[in-house]
Amino acid sequence: MNTRNVNLDLIKCLACIGVVGLHSVGMVHYTIYYLCGISVPLFFMVNGYLMFSKDSLSCSYALRKIGALLRVVLCWNLLIMLPVLLFRHKLVNPLSLCAKSLFQQGYLWHFWFLGSFMILDLLAPLLHRLLHRKMPALLITCGFFMVLCISISMLSMYRGYSIQMYVPQTLRLWTWLFYYLFGALCADLQVSKKLRLPLWSHGLAVILLAVLNNFCIKKVGLYLVHSRLADLFYDNLTSIAWYTVTFLFLLRLPLAREKTRALITSFATLTMGIYILHPVLLAGINVVFVPSAVSDAVALWGLLLVLSGILSYLIGKIPLVNLLIHL
């Protein structure tokens, strides 16, 4: 029987915390903003690792996952219709709302992430069949998408604007496929178990790469591509280096204490709910309060984590209603 990989749970927890920071702190503090930018690639790497940890991956399994994601998207868009009708006196088509949310528009714009996962889940059985346990093919395919990411990033710098900004995040598949396949590569090769680099040296590399990447993307955004949105830098060489080295470091962390493992696993079960709920709560809070100082933004970050975590826990305890946040 497969045991639960608590290190993957830890990565999900940290990525979840980072996503909330990405949306709550934002450009109030660019260093925090860009540090939190690692969160989205981490989620794709975790998903790739989990998919390629399976000995087989059927089309029916992938379709069930897609169906569960669609259920969440549809249910939340149906719920959104009520306050829109009550407060804005506007009746909207729920299917239109769903389509918009999957392409980063409308009230539930953050569901673009679920849209990308649906596409990857659709591709997953084919990728698994072609690449699972086939090291040369997996390495070449992952390397191809990495080169494509870096090439697009370099071309953006050369042209003076970000090419990625013209493609909805949902459809930036070259980026998501690279991180997904890197996670798959880590699962197939069990890289974290084979690395001989001392853990302290690996941790130091993570810190140095974080500083280097933060410096580089600030300069690139300001002087080369003339945009400072974090999602436009996922293809940068320094970002790729920091994200992948950090992912491997977190996979290697020793998590032996039972209390620590239990706490991580418990929080990991709330991450989907926190992801869904925090932008809804943020929109409500922003009606009366928009942070301008760093201290206020960090406080808002903590408040959103606590509130969305509590709500996620409570919703998870209610039969049927828990389907709103559980896949």
C-alpha cells in the first residue's frame, strides 16, 4: 500500500500560503510578491509528481477528475448568481460565468487555475502512456518545454514587452507542461532520494537563487518587458532555477515527527478550500479596505488565511456542502 507523501503535502501547504500572499500583498511589496510567485509552479509540479507516481493512469480516472473540477466551478458560479441578482439586479447566464472564470475573467477569475488543470488532466493519460518510466523520452520532452519557456522569455526581453501577456494564463500550456513534467521527472527518477548534495548546501542554494531571481525579475520587469506582473516571469531562467531547486529541497526535507506530519496533512486537506474562498473574502474586504502599507497587506494576508481556513474546515464538515471544496 502506498503511504502518503507528507513532503508533497508540505509543498501544497506552502504554495497555498503563497497564493494568498500573491493576491493579498500583491504589488504593495514587490519582494514578497515575487517570492509568493513560486506558488503556482509548485502546484503544477506537485500534480505532475502525483500523476507519475501512479503505475497506470486511465482515461476514466482523468475524466472523473475533470468532472469533479467542473462540478466545483459550476456550483460556485451558481452561488455567485445570487448576490449578483440581489445587489446588482442582474441575471447572468451561469454557463457564461463558468466560461469566463476558467479564462481569468468575471467574479471567480482565479478559477483559470482549475481550467489549466482540466487541460492537463485531459492530456495526462496520453503523457503517462508515452513518458512514464521512459527516461530518455521524459527528459527530452521536459527539456523541450524548458527551452521553449526560456526562449519565449528571452524573446519578450528582446521585443520590449511580454509575449505571455497576450495568452490567457489558462492556455500558457508550454509553461504548465514544463513544471508538470518536471514534477513527473522527479517522481520517475526519485531525484530527491538520489541527490548527494548536503541538505544545508541545498538550502543555501535555495536562498541564493531566491535573492538572485528576485533581483533579476525586478530589473527585467522594470527595464526590459515593462510589466511587473508576477505571472509573466514563470518562464525566466532564474525563476525556473529557483522553483525547481526549491521543489527538490522541499521533497528532501526530513519530516519524521508524527505531530509535524499530522499538522501538515491536516492543513493540506484545507488548501483547496482556502484557494477557492480567499479571493471571494478578499473582494468583500476590499469594498471597505484596500491596504497601501506593507504592514496592512501582511496583516490582510494572515487574516485571509485564518478566515478561509476556518470556513474551509467548517464547510468540509457539512455533508454535500463539502462538495464545494472537495474533489
